[in-house]
Amino acid sequence: MADSPFRAQARAALADERLQAALAAARPRFVAKRAAAFAELDFAALRECAARARQRSLDHLELLLAVFARRVEEAGGHVHFAETPDDLRKTVVAIARRHGARLAAKGKSMVAEEADLNAALASAGITPVETDLGEYIIQLARERPSHIVCPALHKDRHQVAALFRRHHPLGERELAEVSALVEEARQVLRGRFLEADLGITGANLLVAETGTAVLCTNEGNGDLVASLPDVHVVVASLDKVVANWADAAAVLRVLARSATGQPITTYTSCYGPRRPGDRDGPRHFHVVLLDNGRSGLLGGEFESILRCIRCAACLNHCPVYQAVGGHAYGSVYPGPMGAVLTPLLRDAPGDAALADASTLCGRCEEVCPVAIPLPQLLRGLRAREARRHPWRGGATMDPRLRPPLQPAGSLPPGHGRGCPPGGAPRPGAAARRPPAARASLGGLARPAAGNRPQFRRRWGAAVKSFLQRLARRRGRTLPEGAALERAFAALIGATPASSAPGRPSKSLVERFLAAAAANRFEVSRVADYAAALETLPRHLPVVPGPQPAVAALPWEEKGFALRTDAVEPALAVVEAAFGVAETGTVAVASDAVPSRLLFLAEEILFLLPAERVVEGLEALWALARPGRQRALHLISGPSRTADVEQILTIGAHGPRRARLWLREALHPPGESAGAGPNRAGS
């Protein structure tokens, strides 16, 4: 039997000594960090809540997408649906051309990789620049990501240094340490952030309730991309939508813990169109949602793979992935989740072999934070392939034992993704036949025209038309106008409360300060801000470049020597709206503080009254009201990255240093908790 691409690539990976060293070093770090993150929590309860939130999204997908699109458009943004990767490419290029964009700064996005968006932008005369450190490294190397969370996991520091010397004409310099590599990337990419006229990011979640895209990063590059250019384009798969902020909290509680072992990512930002009163941000906001066969999985045997939140826990615990790495899978999506998703979306020659790239040990299902039964799905794909090609059981099978080929149009019962094993076809199964084999640089490409599911057709920006067809396929009618709002309200009313982590016996403020310190905030308690601010000039960081400047909002009236016009201030002093004890996070709204100060400053000092510390994410949502401003930023320490050899390095793109002054004095007369001059959403 002919070798599959996976088998050949796996053999090459096993013989690659550098790759094997990188994989051996990474696995124990990922596993240990995840285990520590959930050690004192009820993982089963948190997983049940997150899985319920994600499944509710799939059960009511057309309703939630309709509400999401309506909220975005009511706020002045635009939503586009892309049937195929080609549609996504054409949509994003058209947006770029409409606004005269020439340079696109990109945040990390698996969907952009899936659609091979960079090549389309370059062909249109638009220069795409990856800004996530791992993605930037593999862009220079002209490679695909090898890991969902750490795209350049397969590269060691010496390979990265060689790439930087080749592509950065900076003369002789020392690049032996990871910190030097991170610093060089910071300096090279800083100008690209400031020059870009188009920003493209992914989204970890899309919240229908407010029409908000949630972006989770550690480096700060995603927020610079989403805040500095004049146009912000979010590209995501349509299954990323969740109903409301309670469901968002349920997913966020397991996402970073499963991925990197953090309670929450350093920057978790909630973006929408720019609103009146916002201090800065893009004037144009677009969301492009990709289907690419996902809607054809709804209601079928493999629907649960759409619950995936891209945490990579299954990769990090999979003995096969850890033996061969991501490139052996030949797809944007590697590991157990990729072995399921790639054959379902791409179904290229050789993709069926990916389902065999598993020991079925069950570790992937055990650690999945949204309870995807990955071994069951892999077995289902194996069974599907056996039904399609029952004679492929081995190279020496006697040809006389092979069943006759089925004539066209007479496939046996149970054949194809629309049928259960051995059962009758599900309703609409004929409209969900596997697309013809095709390939696109390892990505997930467009089906051949004659094999597209019947419900698919070109709709451009006709959001309503697409959603109506999606509803009809599921035997439903999509409500409109007031009926849509009533249906959504009924769904929200039936949403159970999320499960917050266990609460230790320490006081609220003590827990917040301990969590903030663990996030690498430099924490101090102060009694009076005015007196404390006078000490700041002695603590200005020494940084290369122009004379350090201080930008402070809203403390100009304190008599402090300030400059608020600095593009890249050495120090930004910002009043935080709230602190979150659960994660050690401060929250700042874009209508109170310009986003550029939060991410362009070398150092940032947050001022927070103790009475504005809240318990968890639900309390924060209730007070900060995300969606009432362009952005709500949840910040958990200084910028960081571990994209090179898994070595944590501070100061990737955002502030290198984050300080927190907690004022414990009582409220002034007339001021209450959650109020004040910079209350988020005021």
C-alpha cells in the first residue's frame, strides 16, 4: 500500500534531532503548568460548564450569529460571512483595497492560516506582517505553524538567530540569549505597528449578547494590531460565537489554564466598533466569519469537534504529537483535534491516515476543557474510511476478497459524514457529502465546484440570506426583528450560571494582591495617590531612544510634570476601573484611557482603589458592561512570551514592567464602589 503523507513526514520528524530535542523539552513544561493551574480547582465542574456553553452555541448557532451580526452593525461595524477560504480572502482583500491599505499588521489567527490569507494579501500588493513572535519567526522561515499556541515550537534559539541575521540588516550583534532575540523582534516590529493602516486579528470568542470579539494574548501584539491602524478586521470561524458573558466567563476560565497554565492570558481584550467617547482606536471595524464546511457538521456524528477552543491541551498530552510534532500532520491543525478536523474540512488524499495517528490512549479526552470525545471521533473517522474503502485493510489483501466498487449514486447505508455507522442517512445528509479531495499548501481549501454541498452558494455580505438557509437546513425558521430579540432573551434566560473556581479563606483584597503578584505585577499599598505620584520621577526606567516621557491619565490636575502627547511614553500612569481577585487582573475601558497608552508604554502604573476589587469575571461584566465602549482591556501583568524554546521572557511587545498601587483609604464623600471619574462604561 502506498505510504500516506503523514507516515512519510512522521518518519522524517523522528529522524530530526533538533525537533526531537524541542519536543522533549516542551512536553513536560506544558503538562506541568496545566496540572498546577487546575490543582486546587474542580476541573470536572469547570469543564462541564465550558462544554455546556460551547454546545449551547452549536445548538443555537444561527440565532446567535444573527444576534451577533445585528449588534455589530447597530454599533457601526460590519459582519461578512465567507463560505470558503477563497471567499474570506476576497472579502479581506476588498476591505483593504476599499480603505487604501498597503501594510497589514496581523495578530495570531488560525483561520487566517487556514485560508492562506497572507499569500492573497501579498498578491494584491498589500504587505502582511505577522506580529506574534512565533508567527513572525515562521513567516521569516516560510513555514506553517507546528503548534496551536507556540507556532515556532520546532525552532531553537540558534535557528531563530540565523533567521534574524538573514532578515534584519542590523550588523553584528550578540543573539545568543533568548532575551536578545525577543528584544530585537520588539524593536523591529514596533515600527510596523505604527505604520500599518490595516490590522487583522483572530478572535477566541464572539459574544452575541453585545457583538463583541474577545482576543486573548500574552505579548500585547494583538492589542496593538487591534488599536493602532485605522481599520480592524477580525477573522474567525463561525463556531466561535457564544451566547453571553456568562458563557464567555466559563470558556475563559479553562482556556489559558489549559493552554499555558495561567489563570487568564496577560491581555484579554473585548473589542467592538469605536463608540462615541472612545479616546482612540480604528474608525472601521469588520468581522469576517468563515464556514468552510463547519455548518455541514452540525447535528452529525462529528459535531462535538466544533466545541474546540484551540487550547492545544490535546496536543501537549498526545504521545503521537509529542513524537512527531505538528508539521507531520500536513495541516494548519495538528494533534488529535487536527486529526479529526482536517479530514472533515479538507478531506484531501492521505487525510484519512490522520485518524490512525493516535494510540487511542484517551489522554486527549481526559484533559480537553470542553469534553470533546476525541478518541470516539477518531474511531468514527476510521469507521468512515473503512466504509468508503473496505479493501484498504492491508497491502496483501486478496483482490478476490475486495467488495465490488459501488456505482455512482448507490453508496451503501451509513456512508459519508451525514450518516451514523450502519444507519439511515440523517436529514440533509445529501447536502453534506464530503467535498472532493483538494490541497492548498497544507491548509484547508475550497471544495471543487461540482462537490459543494447544495446549500452553499455565493452570498457576499448577505448575512440574512445565509443564516436563513442555515436555519432551514436544521428544520427551523430564523426569527427577525422583535421576534429575534425575544428568542435570544428566552435563550439567555435559560442559561445556567457558570461555575466559579473555589474561593480560599483569604479576604478579597488579599487574594487579589496575591494573584496580581503571581502575574508579575509589582504591587504596593499606598494611602494617598497625590503624595505617591511625587516619587515617580526617581523611578523612571532608563530606556534607549528619546528622553523618557511620562503620560498620565487622569492625573494632570495633581501638579505632576506630565506629557500626554508622547507616542511611546516611558511611563503611563492609569487609573484602573476594577480589579478581579479571581485572576489578579485590572480592567481598563477605552472610553476612559486611550488603548495606545496601555500597550505602547515601556512601563505602566495602575492606580486602583481597594473598594473596586471584585470577586470574579461575572462581577466584572456586571459593572464594566463590555460592549458599551470600543474595548475593555483585562490586563494581568507585563507583556511576555515563551515562543523561543519555551523560555519565559518579559517585554515582548507591550509594557516591560507593570506596577500596581492599591489605595486602601475609604471612599471620598459621595463616591461609592465602582464609581469615579473613570468608571468603565460611564
